[in-house]
Amino acid sequence: MKNKIMLIGALTLLLTVVLFMAWDMFFNKPAEKANPYAYDLKSFKAGDTALNLYTEVEHFSPKMTVLHGIAVDQTDRIYLCGDDDVEIFDHTGKPEGGFAIHGMAGCIQVDPSGRIYLGIRDHVEIFDHSGRQLDTWKSIGDESVITSIAFSGKDVFVADAGSKVVLRVDPSGNILKKIGEKDPSRNIPGFIVPSPYFDLAASRNGELWVVNPGRHRFEKYNPEGDLLSTWGVSSMAMEGFCGCCNPTDFAMLSDDSFVTSEKAIERIKVYWPNGVFRGVVAGPDAFVEGTRGLDLAIDSKDRILVLDPEKKQIRIFALKTIK
């Protein structure tokens, strides 16, 4: 009997202690401490507005609600592609036509003769201005995801984010060369493409520039696939690129300066031809947070055309006038 009374007393005491501790934890909860390792981009998104060299001069909204790619031809017509359509506008944004397509076009480009090239997942389709289909190239591969097309002379260059390689092809779509495959003997590290953002362009003198997004840099190749030079720095600072894969898109001005766009820190910047940071076109405050896929094109007046998939607009930026 005595032992039973002692056991009951011990259990009562233990229950009292547990209830007291629970009361103390609930009503005297310590303040939560800030995580010193938190990945906070707010301070980096608050860029120096004095670096803004451009101003938005106009914008227009296409009919399509899903926007993937933009291109400008030699007469400054503007071409857009989306899930099922191509829309065409004059240089002011006035509609000039368009046509339906079968399949999602991830990118669009127009060659010097006016033929419209569409990257539709694993292959390229070619149309004229009226929407008449001129050619369909065979599939590059089951895992291929075509993200960019460029022209240099008779060569067509196709960026394949799925296979992480650039293809040099002839006008009929026959593969002539694979560019950028890892090859230590040629000092080629290989492309790192964590997501479907893999852009390329040819300069005015025919140089092929390719973004290596996972390495946050640009790489210049000749048609034979030799790596000639690189530029770019991995950094959270304004002049650098950061995140898993930036820049996502780029275009080239008439003096071969680079215009770049990024995700995570939504901004558009411009660099001199040698890769030195020049200034800002538009900062994060100009975009909806989380915007990605800011495709770019340049017209004959060096205006920068930005495809904004969140605002569903084509936004046009021009260099500020110095007073």
C-alpha cells in the first residue's frame, strides 16, 4: 500500500512538471531568430537607378496570351511565337498578320530573305510571311529542346538545351557540326544547362556567341567548333550573373554590345563588346516578381524589344537622351 502511494505521488509530481514546462513554452515562447543563411535577394534587387541608361518608350499587347519568342526582321517587322500561333507586327506594334502552327514554338528567328524559322521542341519548321510552310526538318533527337536559332552566312546554328549542344546545320537542316561538347583536349568545358534557357546569336561580323548559363558566361566559337574566347563573372553584384542558369536570353546591338536578361533577379543589362558592364536597361522594379523568359530582339535603330510573358506585352526601350 505504501509503495502504491509513493508511485502515485511520483506520477503526480511528474505530471505537474510536464504541465509547468508546457505552460512556460507556450506563454514565454522565445522570439524567433533570423536565419543568417537565408537566400534573400531583396537587397540585390534594389539596384542603383543611376545605372539605368534606357527608358521605356512604348509597349503593345498581342492577342496571344502565352508568349515564348520574339524576332525582328531586316525591315523592323516584329514576330512573336507562342503555343499555337505566330503574330506579325510593324515597327510600331500595328498588327500585320499571322498564322496558326501545330505544336508549341519555343523560339523564332527570321533569316535575311524573310523566311521564318520556328523551333518546335525537337525540330525546326520554316514558313513564309503568309504562313505557308516551306520546310520541316527532321527531329534532332527525342531529348532535344530547341531554344534558339541564329544565322551566319549559309550556316544555321541551333541551340539544343536538351542535348546541351549547339548544332551547325546547312539550309536543308543537315547537321554539319556539333559545337560545345565537352572536350578537355580542346579546352572546351561543355555547356551546363540546368533548365531550358540556352541562347545564342551571331554578331554583325559573323562571330557565334553562346551563353553557357550554368557557368554564367558567354563563349565565342568559330564554325569548326573551336572555343575562341569567353567573358562573364559569377556574382550577385550588378555586373555579374548568378543563380542556376543566367543570363537566360541575350541579343546584340549594332556595335556588337550585348543585351542580357535574367531570372530570379529580373533585370536587363547591357555590356560592351569586350564584356565590360555598361549599364542597366530595366531593373527588377520594372517586372512582376518571378518573371522569367524575357526574350530580346534589337531593331535597326538599336531599340531593345523585350518580350514580357507576365505582363503579356512587348516593351520597347530606347537609349536615354543626354541633355
